[in-house]
Amino acid sequence: MSTTMEAITDHGPGHPDTVDRSGAPLVELKDISISFGGIHAVERASLDLYPGEVVALLGHNGAGKSTLIKILSGAYKRDSGEIFVRGEAAAIGNPRDAKAYGIETIYQTLALADNVDAAANLFLGREILTPWGTLDDGAMEAEARKVMGRLNPNFRRFKEPVKALSGGQRQSVAIARAILFNAKILIMDEPTAALGPQETAQVGELIKELKKEDIGIFLISHDIHDVFDLADRVVVMKNGQVVGGAKTGDVTKDEVLGMIILGKCPPGATPGPGAMKD
Ligand SMILES: Nc1ncnc2c1ncn2[C@@H]1O[C@H](COP(=O)(O)OP(=O)(O)OP(=O)(O)O)[C@@H](O)[C@H]1O
Ligand SMILES: [Mg+2]
């Protein structure tokens, strides 16, 4: 899928900006840099996220989106820069540290165990045991029903191996697993890239539920059409640098395409170090 310059004239969705940004951000990345060999994969990138907010991180293939977010999730170690969680410096050196801060990542592959059911997937590696040390299947299924009820009340297929589920249903299992363990910051890397329109809409519904619970979401995509309507703000990266960020209602899709393709920061956006100088 590629972003095209077809005639897109619509303005931002204009959904009222209900995000409260008066307190400390849920998470703040400041001046993050990382190189592989001699290549600056991410260079002085800054990004923040507030409770109940969806921030779309956009940019072409190789822009540095996944690398930046892997620093937040503890998968990569940054060369420089700082991470703050709720205003306090956070020591994130590995994925376990990130999870302790309530940061959970859902990769495109979802990392589900295909041959077991939803409940078994939710508790994979963190199983509930009976006092006798055996698996407490009843307790796990009850918890699974509770969390799925919150997220996707129509979900009924608790007894089937997850490989039998649709893409959207599998996505809800992966999200349920993250929030079951109290994720406050959710990173979704290309969540809808492999889904059809109906399933993409279903992921949109899931995201709205998560917002209601004040969970903050980084939504990574290289396709603006996938995420524009879901995001409260967009941040665009190019060649490892942040081009700029804007509230979705303050920029048009065309302008965001201009940020992605040309690195041109429109008047409604705040420029970053990667903005084209004119
Ligand atoms: N482990 C690694 N080793 C070497 N280079 C890497 C590594 N991870 C990423 N890179 C490089 O860093 C740059 C940024 O890649 P990244 O995967 O973050 O881009 P992206 O914006 O997520 O792209 P896409 O939309 O294709 O997922 C690329 O030049 C990539 O080749
Ligand atoms: Mg990527």
C-alpha cells in the first residue's frame, strides 16, 4: 500500500478535541537518537502522548517509526535522549522494564499462539494456577470473558483456537492481552495493514473503547487513510527525523501527505527538526 497524491480535499474529521493535556503527558520521548552502523535510523526525535489520546505516527517505509517505538518498548537501546512516564524519568532498558511502566506493544504479527483459544492466549506465560499448581482454566476463561466483554462484547468464540478467528477478532485478542495486564500506553504497529475495511472498522471501535479507559495509544502507519480518522494528533517522520506534529482537526489529509512525501510542515502543524527549510 502506498500513499498517493490523489485529490483528497477533505479536512480533518473535526472531532472535538476532548483530550485533557493540562497534566503531565503519559509518556514523553525527548531527543531520541539511535544509529545502526553509520545510519541514523532515528535522529533527535521527540514525541508525547496524553491519557485517552491516539497519536498516529506516520511516514514512509524506513522513516524510523518502528525503531523509535521499539526504543519506548525496550526492544532497542537508544544512543541518546530521555524517556519520561507521567513526568518522571523512566529507566527502560528492556521489554520487561517497559511493561512495568504499563507500556505494551502489539506488533503486526500479533504474536498469538494459533492452536489455543483466546483465554489461553491472554494468559500465555502468565497463567493463573490453582492452589494445587495446576492450570485454573475456569478462572482464566472468566477473566477472558470479562476483559473481552469490555472491549468487544460481540465476541463469542472463546472455545476456538485463535487461528479460526477473523483478523479483527485476533486483533481484539491481542489488545485484550495487553490491557489485561494494565497497559496504560499501547503501541500498535500497523494494526490494520493486513485487514479488510470491515475489520479495520472493528479495530477502530476497539480503539474508541480504549480511549474511554484513558489508555494512550501510539498508532503507527505508513498509510494516512488507515489512521487519520482515529487519531487526535498526527506526528510525521521522514529520514529518521520528526517533520512535525498537529492536531488532526488543524490539518488536511493533503497537508499531512505533504509532510510525509516532501517533509513540508503546514501552518497548522508544529515543525520538528526534520521539517523542510524554505
Ligand atoms: N536492527 C536494525 N539494523 C540495522 N538497521 C535497522 C534496524 N532496524 C531498523 N533499521 C534501519 O532504520 C531505518 C528505519 O527503519 P524503521 O523500521 O524504523 O522504519 P519504519 O518507519 O518503521 O518503516 P516501515 O513503514 O517500513 O515499517 C531504516 O533505514 C532501517 O533499515
Ligand atoms: Mg515499521
